[in-house]
Amino acid sequence: MAERVRYAKTFMTRLKGLLGTSALSDGDGLLISPCSSIHMFGMKYAIDCVFLDKHNTVVGLVENILPGKMSKNFSNASQCLELPAGKIARTGTTVGNALTIENTTSGV
């Protein structure tokens, strides 16, 4: 789903998220942990969100979430992978899929 994933796991990196960016390039992603919902306040572009449990199993999907919106809360999610809009549809990702996460970089 993404070749280059940044990892937001501190309070400040989770708070900042993708704010201040103008786009998320294909192949890029942001993994936020812990995270069971996201907001798009202050964002300038839409994204896709893949919510994962502690075993990296997909427990929720939000496609093309627009600036100014909020996702629903996925109570069984422990992290969220933010991706360019359209990535979920292009990859055919569904709830129940298992993802492998490796070699993330810290910060945003």
C-alpha cells in the first residue's frame, strides 16, 4: 500500500500528522499510533485511512475523507495508516486483510 511510511507515535507527531503538507504522494503514508479516529481540520486535501488493530488486521476503512471532516471511531483500532485518496480502491483493501508494516521512519 505504501513504500515510504512515516511513523507518528509521539504526542507531537500525532498532533501534527499531515498538517502543513500540500499533498501525500503515491507510495507515501503516515502511520499514527495509537489512533482509533482522525480529523481533517486544517487539511488541504483528501486522504484514505486504513484502521488497524494490534495485529495489523484492517478493522475499518475511510475512503476519500475530505478536509474539515472527522472519521468515525473504530474502537478496536490501535493505529491508522493515512494514504493518498483512492489508494484503498486501487489496492482492493477490505476489512479483515492483514498488513505487514516494516521499516517506518519516525516523525513527519
